[in-house]
Amino acid sequence: MSGKRKRVVLTIKDKLDIIKKLEDGGSSKQLAVIYGIGETTVRDIRKNKEKIITYASSSDSTSLLAKRKSMKPSMYEELDRAMLEWFNQQRAKGNPVSGPICAKRAEFFFYALGMDGDFNPSAAMAWNLVKPVTISRAWKKILPTIEEKEGLDFDEEDISVATVATILQHTKGLENVTTETIERWLEVDSTEPGYEVLTDSEIIRRAQGQTDESSENEEEEIELIPEKHINHAAALQWTENLLDYLEQQGDMILPDRLVIRKLRATIRNKQKMTNSSQ
């Protein structure tokens, strides 16, 4: 009796490789043996080929595809985008960002985006697993090593544009920086932060996929439409008519009726306050 096959969960990269091999003429049976999966799984990958390719093309990281095993999106995709935008902006400003601050801001965006359900943000525990040596290695990849800095021979109290250029040229990704480049950076208006500053409303619109162009068009349309003033008497009559209409339908539930009646009472109070002040 053959043993039970161990369950294999393929990464997105594995699935892309299988799609490529199928296109090159590979058989489902051969690929099932190579990857230790069932032929049904190979057929499912062939069936979902377009979805897998579309998902992979939308990913910003090839290394992530080699690790990720599911195409299921985040439950809070819009919230994730809003938080990333806000976080990057805070770091660019040099503002300190702690776990509690992030949690509080996440809660704000959750309700501002109109999401349903209970939301209890908490600081992730993943940092507890990060070793100091990992952070040290990461910095060494970004900045020149101490030995390289010592070889540059500069006085920290009197750093010229040329010295800054030399330091940056020893940094990975900035090898082509020149003194002219740095001088242009220094000429930037000091009042400009050097990055795009978004308001909370703009962050929310961007997280929801609304473009800046559409928001500008909306503002133009608002400017073209003259402001219409509605007085208390007209608003009160509107609520009376709405109540009459809904009661005639016969399917109006009590909470809805109470909300409209509360609105009617609020308008009446405002009308009385206006009349008494005149």
C-alpha cells in the first residue's frame, strides 16, 4: 500500500514556472511528478492561468512571488494603502512613528474609509523576531562601511558639496551623483518639503483608487454649480413629505421612522432658534 502523498503548497513563482512549462509542451503528468502535486492541481493552474499572470504582473517584488503561496488579497486592502501612504509621509517629515500612533491612525482610516465591523488595531509582534545582526547587515548595504568613510578623509565640521558628493558616490545606487546634482538639491526652495504632502482626505481618496485628476474635476464641477440655499421651512416640509411617503409604503421599519423624526425635531429646533434671534 502506497503511503499518503505529502501535501505541497506551491508559491506563485512555482505556478508561473508550471504555466511556462505547459506552454513549452510539458505534460500535466510529468509536471505533477516534478513538483510532487496531483495532476488535478496542474490542470487547475492551467485553468487559472490568466488570473495567476495578472496577479504576478501587479506585484512590485519578484522575491515576494517566490514566497507568497496565495493570491488572496488583504481584508483591508484600502486601509493598507492609506496607512502606507500616511507612514511614508510621516517618515519623510521626520516625525516619530510608534506602534500606538500607527494603531490610532489605522483606526481613524478604518472608519473614514467606511469599513464595516469591529476594528481593534494592535502593534505587530514581528519585530521581536528580528535579530540585531539583520538590521546591521541592512544598514551596511545602504551606507558606506566605516573603513570606506575613513578612507574618504574629510573634516565633519567643514563638509563641502564636493565632499558630500564623494560620500554619496560610495553609496550603492548613488554612484553617479555629481556636485552639480547636489547644488541643484540645495537650490530647492527651503519652504518646499521635497515630497508630496497629502491631507487625510487625499490619502483616503488615493487608497480608494480615486485619481487626483478626478478630484480636481469634482472641484471644478462644484465651482460651476451655484450654491443653493435651503431654509428651515423647506427642509421641514421635506422631512414631513418623506415621512408621509414611507408610511404609505407599508414596509417602513421603526428605526428608520425614528431617525427621520429625530431629524425633523432637529430642524424644528433650529427654526425656533433662528426665529427667536430675529
